Amino acid sequence: MRIALGQFNKLTDEKLAFIKQIGVDDFQMNMIRGTDLGDGFFEVDALVNLRERGEAAGLRLAAIENVPFSFYDKAMLGLPGKDEQIDNMIKTISNIGKAGIPIFGYHFMPTSVAREPDNAVLKSGASATRFELANHADDPLERGRVFAADEMWANYEYMLERLLPAAEEAKVKLALHPDDPPVESLGGVARIFRSFDHFKRAMDRFDSPYHGLNFCMGCWSEMGGHDNVIKAIKHFGGEKKIFYVHFRDVQGPVNCFNECYIGDGNVDTLEVVKTLKEVEFDGFMIPDHVPHTKDDTDWNHRGRAHAVGYMKALLEVVNKLN
């Protein structure tokens, strides 16, 4: 178990130096951008270049997380053109494997992450994102119609039936992120990864050492607080289905919550790391979203440094307890 940094889409010398300077050896890139990446899929040479730039700085590129929505929006919604997009997703997965990157994190949220336009105010004026379900009752329908849960499950299974064999052949682990927020639907589109039972259904249906979870602690906290997080870690971690962890938390339940500093939310974070240790989790944890402090950067260097320090301390304590 180790700490990583990520949640950025362009690799810069400054970020590589910062990651190394605060004592982290792994990084993960999210929704990467660049003119050399490919048209509808990620080219292998571009991925190799990212890995090699990291290695030159003494860092490991541990995972690629997410592709642009335009790469697989039709596949998620079962629309004409889905098969071409799925073929391109297979190319991306194959190229991730050829580039020597072990994990591809993905989500199944056609209506994306939802937050309010104005942030919550935390201690001393820091801010963090928030969500209120009541504000989304009149959201416009995605593609002008309702996509029910049964239809979305059928779309997901159709896609995974084709992607998982490619991932197994490429030896790339597929790590599924929860719906954020994990509400029943948004924009008329059912959100099908919003509970323990939903994830169990997906993991049982596609049972493979190359299919598991990007375990977003914040989303599992939104779903049901501390006990829900621990239950999920014990079950999916015990089955070696947790490939990496988004280590963040929220205050409040799914219908009205805000993100917050680690240690200030619904979850006992020391108990979480202890439980990860008990199930012999050996992947990486990244801070994911962090609060914004005054005069911080757009990427929140200060907030991420605070999170990394907190996480490294938790890990040190748990390792000494065992």
C-alpha cells in the first residue's frame, strides 16, 4: 500500500518535480489531453512518452484514468455508433498495455459528476465542492429522453463483454469508479453504480482478475457513511477487487453533501487504512479532490500536500500497529 498523486491531464516538469519533492513515487493521469494522443483512442507512442517522462523523473505511471466522454458516450447510452467507439476503446486498452501501464480506470456516467456552481465554505474560508439533489429536479433530459436502469445495465454488459477480453489479453486491469453523486438518476439517465449491491452485480457478472474497483472512498461515504465504506472494503478488498483508492471524504449524505478535508468527514480514516491493511490491499491511494485554500493553484498544490502528509501519517501509524 502506497501513496500516489494524480488528477491532472497534462504532464509538466513542475508537476513531476512536485510529486517527487513531497515523497511520492507513483502518479496517475486523469482524462489526458494532447494533440498527439489519437483520434478517438489513445496512441501507444503518446502513452509510452508519458511513462518514460515519469521514469526519467524517478516516478512510476501507475494508471491512466478516464478517456474523454466523446470516446464512448454512444457506447454508454447504446446509441448508433457504439460499436465503433467500443472498437476504439479496445485500441486504447491494448495500447495502455503495450505502453507498460498496468491499470485503466473508467466510469459509466453519461451525465458526469454533478456539483453545485457555488462551493461550500470550510474552516477559515477554504472551499470545497458540494451537491444538493433538490437543485437537479429540473435538469434537462440527456438526449431528450429517459434511459432506464435496465437499459443502462444492458449497455454496460454489452460494452464489458467486449472490453474485458481485450483487457485480459493486454494484461490491463479495468478499475470501475462509482457514480458521483450516487443518486438514482440525473438528467433522466439511471445511475447504476450507486450501491454495494450494484457493484456486487457487476463484479459477479464479470468476474476476472482484470476487473475490479477504483474505490472512491468519497462516493462510498456519500452512499452510506463510514459503515458502508468498511463493508465494501472488507468484501471487495477481500476478493482482491480493489485496484486503487481515491482517498477523499464528504460531510453529509448523498442528497446533500460537501467535500472536506481528510479527517473532517463521515469516515474514520484511520479505521479505513487499518481495514485496507487487513485485506492486504497492495495498490496505491491518491488524494483525488481536495479543498481549495486561499492563494492555492488551480490544481491545489497546497491541498494535495496536506492530503499526502495526512495519508502518509495514517499509513505509518497502521504499519507500526501491525
